[in-house]
Amino acid sequence: MNDSFEKKILKNIGRIPTEQIREVLLNEYSQRNFFEKIIEAIPTAFIVIDTKTNIEYANPSGLRLLGRTQKKIKGINIFSIDFDSALKAIIQNAVCESEKIINHELTIQTPSVSIVSISCFPFLHSGHISGYILTIQNITDAVNDKLRKYHKDSIESLAYLTAGVAHEIKNPLGALDLHIQLVRRFIEKKDIPDLPELNDLLTVIEEEIRRLERIVNDFLFSVRPIKPNLRRENIHEVIKDAAEFAEVELQQKNITLDLNLCAEPAELRIDRDYFRQAMINIIQNAAYAIDGYREDGKIEIATEIQNEKIAVIISDNGRGISKENMGKVFEPFFSTKEIGTGLGLTIVYKIIHEQHGDIIIDSEENKGTVFRIEFPSLSRQVKLLENSGQKTTEKEEKRN
Ligand SMILES: Nc1ncnc2c1ncn2[C@@H]1O[C@H](COP(=O)(O)OP(=O)(O)OP(=O)(O)O)[C@@H](O)[C@H]1O
Ligand SMILES: [Mg+2]
């Protein structure tokens, strides 16, 4: 009901038949009910405060954000409630700026860490500011999607630019290696007094060639399309295999590795070798994050099977990843290690995504890191693979 219509009704109320008033009120009630339901249903937190910053209204999402129930909210000053301080500061600023519309994006604790977009704008009544409307929308998923797309795009554009160059490096490297062998044979036949020293120098060159070869091969792997050899596997077996491979290194570093694999087999269509490689890369990173940082180093690999998903969770109690670096770890050549090439996780990302999985990291500096790899269940995975053209033949199906 608009203002002038309201005034007209009130002015003439004595002359309006009761039935007509009833109809207008019913109509008004159902309209209000309709809008209230919409505001209550939206996932955006919606909070209205008056000019003294006392709360007038909060929808269920708003109440959740403030950690309150409807009954206890009206009239309470918003700043007397204990919620995220950065969010409070923005609201305070919005109230001070009074007539301006404030828009911000920030990371808050709600209680888990979320990225939110907050808007605060005044609402007017009879030409005066009678309060403020706050809307707070959780945009964590959208931001993460953007980040994932950014990784994908950055990997793809790098691929086109540099794969050709990397390929060209392989040939001279091969030639260098061959010629070192020829030099070795040549000098062995000569009577050279400093032969051992010369051999040591050649060994250094050989090692550096190996290192370069590894970088070039890793790089080409991470940027070129791969053709996984998909078979039905119980990934528990592959995890055990990767753990066994890493065992010696972990023992040397005094790190305990716990496997908490669920009792039922976790069957997926994967390329065994690629998946094993991904697991090894993650374990090696975890070991590096612990080595020299703490004595009671621990890595745990667990699996979870839910209706539609199979998850592998690798956690360590190492030094963790700083907030600043969290978005960069999958980028090619990002490394905080002196000897790292920064391709380990780029490869992991590629392997997991090529097999319709997803990988999420959660890390806290000085506490540790959790890598969560999720695959759709076998039946869903087969459908996805078929849709993407990776159809499995009946023959192959039987073989597995
Ligand atoms: N479990 C972890 N704990 C702490 N930091 C990690 C962990 N895993 C990865 N990182 C960080 O991510 C960076 C990138 O890892 P990535 O495996 O891609 O490269 P790298 O280990 O540095 O080199 P390499 O190519 O030899 O694997 C690491 O340098 C490290 O800073
Ligand atoms: Mg690594």
C-alpha cells in the first residue's frame, strides 16, 4: 500500500463499508506475507538497523551471522553483539558516512572462514534517514570458482607459449648427455693424472642435466594434454603403494605416516600411475613442510566414501601455507623451496582434474595443511568420462 493511498483510506475510513476495509486489509496482509517469505528465504543476510544502530529486523541468514534468535534481536544494539570485527568496522563506517552506499568484499569468520560481499545503504522515510539496510552475501564459492578458472587459464596460456620451447630444450640436453659419455670414454683411454677430479666435474654436469631433464619433463607433463589409461581400481591399493614408496624418505625424516582408509574398497576409474604420482607429490610436500620444523611430524591419509563422492584426505602437521601463498600453490613454478621447481602441485592439479576430481586445500600457518581430493562415485565418474568422450569399450570394461 503506498503512502497517498493509505492517507486516502484513513481520511475516508468512516465512509468505507466494512467489507471493503476487510478486503483491503486482507490484500495488504497477503502481500506483506509474500514479501516477508521472500526475504526470509534468501540466503543473503539481511539486517535493518535504526539511526541509533539498534536492530529492527534480521532475516534467518542475518540471525545466523549474528548468532542470535529472532526473539532476542529486536532493539539490541548491533555493536553490543559479538561478531566479526572487520564486519563491525564496515557497518560503523557506513553509519558515519550516513548517506553513502557502501560496498565491500572481505573475509570473515562465520564461524568458518568465508568471503562475503557486504552492502550498507540508508533507507529514507519522509525524506529523512530512518535507518540502514545491511546485506551480507557469502561469495566464497563464486570466488573459489573464479580462482580455479584463473588457474586453469594461466596453465593453458602458459602451455601454448612455452611447451614448444621446452620441447626444443630436450634435444640439446640429449646431445649434451651423449657427449659427456663420449668425453668419459675418451679421457679413460688417456693417461690423465687428474682423472678422478675430472670425473667428479663430469658427474656434476650429468646431475645438472638430469635436473634440467626432470624440469622439462615435468613441465611438458603439466602443460600438455595427457591421455590417462583409465582402469577400475581400488584406490586404497594405489594409496598403499604410494605410501610404501615414500616410506624410506619419511623414516629418514622421522615422520609417522598413518593410513586411515575406510573398510570398504574405494573403487574408481583412474590411471594408477598418474594417481600414484599425485599422491607421492603431495606426501613429499608434506614431508618437506615437516622436516626441520617439528620433531613429532605426522602425515595422515584418510578416505571417506559418501553416496556420491569418494574423498582422499592428506593432512600434515607441518609449517602450513601462508594466506598470501594459498592461491598460488597450483601455479606452475611457484615454490618456496630453494631446490623446488614448483611443478609438483601443478602436476597433481592436472592429474586430478583430468579424472574429473577436484582438489581443495585448507592450511594454517604453523599448524599444518590438509589436501582434500574428491572424486565423483564410480557410476557418476563413468558417465562424466563418457560425456567427455573418454568412452570405455566393453572389451576394456571386461578386462578390468
Ligand atoms: N603440505 C604443505 N605444507 C606447506 N607448504 C606446502 C605444502 N604443499 C605445498 N606447499 C607449498 O606449495 C609450494 C608449491 O608446491 P609444489 O609441489 O608445486 O612445488 P615444490 O614442492 O616447491 O617443488 P617440486 O616441483 O619439486 O615439487 C611449495 O614450495 C610450498 O611452499
Ligand atoms: Mg612438491
